[in-house]
Amino acid sequence: MEHDEAIAGLREAFQTIGKRFTSQRRRIWELFAAHPAGLTISEAAEGVRDGGIGHTTVYRTVKELTELGYLQWVHDRDGEHRYIAGRGGHSHPLVCRGCGRVLLIDCQGMSTLHKLIAVQTGFIVDGHHLEVFGTCPDCQARRG
Amino acid sequence: MEHDEAIAGLREAFQTIGKRFTSQRRRIWELFAAHPAGLTISEAAEGVRDGGIGHTTVYRTVKELTELGYLQWVHDRDGEHRYIAGRGGHSHPLVCRGCGRVLLIDCQGMSTLHKLIAVQTGFIVDGHHLEVFGTCPDCQARRG
DNA sequence: TTCTTGTTGTAAAAAATTTTCGATAAGTTT
DNA sequence: AAACTTATCGAAAATTTTTTACAACAAGAA
């Protein structure tokens, strides 16, 4: 299963950096995984409050998961950070403006872009952040 | 002059949306224009405090300038928003990890990327946000 | 079990952002 | 210029967001 693989990967990732994969960390990640449109930190804190998880833990965990590559942020219309679950590695969010759903896509052709920019500017390019916006097939159908 | 043109453009832009181009708005924009590495909102507020401009005004003005396309944000290492001066229109920040300097570049090849993604995902793609990171020529030289 | 160390939640503190409102300044009309 | 109208401003207060401190707790090792 998709989900169990991610959990196993997470456990290993935390172990690697000498940290424990606690039930809180697990539940917080699962909350994000259950929301394809992502959550802000305060929404996430709200979402696990009933479970007795404090907001301090949410802040800490979101930071850790982000560093491990298991969460990445996108911007909603207000420029606010919204975190979405991924499975490590480098990919880019394709955000639907209609329903907010996020599809992670990989970056073909970006290394070409790096080289192009390097030649034109003299910079040594070593990274990028890309978000793509549009309308998903479902929302297209819904509107005719 | 570069600077005067921008000021003239700004005056016109504010007029167009029925707002006044006050000395505060001007000074705030000029502060950003004088900092190629950009400023956070609190840095900007700090920078104009001696001039008697309150932080409330800075918040309001940064929002306006951003909507007008005369400021755009990038992320520093902490994921914090840093605003940099531009001259309207769509461009992408190339950020030096060494000195923080930002070069605005235009987006060649991105419409091709849009089409590619559209074909692969079924999304109608209509926009993107791209930040590129690297090391500028000066910082390369400085390190040998 | 005992020891050691990382993790958690609560409460408090600090920082960032927004709201409210009377005073002021800019642009218009007379 | 004077009177008028309206956007804008800054200070203070309120709210929200994020961080810090610390005692209790939980997990793994010996």
C-alpha cells in the first residue's frame, strides 16, 4: 500500500537523523496525507487538537517533516503557506485553483533551464522552487 | 532614468486604481528599490521608522505594491517572505545564496512547460511561481 | 528495572499582523 | 484662498501566530 510505504519510509527517515517516530508525528503526517489540498499550520493544529496534540508539537513536527521532504509548502491565494504531503524527493505542486487539490509532478526539463540560466547570467544554479497553477479535469467538467 | 521611470509608473498605477501616491508610499517603495536582496516587512518597517512612518502603513503599502506588481516576494533560507522591487510584469527571481542579491529574469520556455503539463495531467495550466537559487559571479570569485 | 535521553503539553512570552479611530493631508469645488 | 470631501496616516489596542521554558512522560538501552 501507498500509505504504509510512506509510513515505513518516514520511520526510517526519522531513525536516520536520530529521532523517534512517535505516534504524534505519525498522526500529524497522516492528517496532511488525508488532505490533498494541504493545510495551514493552524488548520493542522486544529485538526489534531481533539487527539490531544498541542500546537507546539504541530509547529515542531511540520518543520521536521518539511526538512525530511515529506511535506512541502505551496501558496494559497493570500500568499499563505499551506503544507502538502509528499513522499520525499524533489517534485512540484500543480495546484487547482478551483478545488485546491494538489498534484505532485516531477521536473522534467528543469536541469535544462538551470543550464540556460547559468549561461545567461553567470550564476551557478543549484536549486529552484516551482509551483504551477491551473484547473483540474474535474473542475473543468463541473463548469461545462 | 531607471528610478524616475519607476516612480512615474507607480504614480500612474496608483491613480488608475483611485488611490493617492503619497510620500509614504513613495518612500517605502524607494527603500525596497535600494535593497537588491529584498527586505522582510519588519526590516522595511525598521527602515522607515526614523522617517516617522508607522508599521501599519508599511503593511498596507507592501500589500498594495505587491498587488500592483511593483513588489514580489521570494523566500529566504527560512522560508520567510522577503519582498523585492520590480517594475510590474511577470518575471522570476534568481536569488544568490551567498549575498542574497536578486536578479529578475524573464521566463523563456515556460509556456512550453505549461503545454507539457497540460497534456500529461489534463489540467488547464494558467500560471506559475518560480524561484531559482544559486551563486552569483561575485560570490563565486570571492570563494576562489 | 534502572538509566539515559528525546519528546510532549501547558503555560508564558515574544513576535507578527490586523483593527479601530481621531487627526491629518491631498485633491476638488467654489 | 477657503471650504469641503475623502483617502490616508499613526498610535494604541486587540488578535493571531510562533517561540521558549520547563516539568512530566515515554521509548529504547543496559
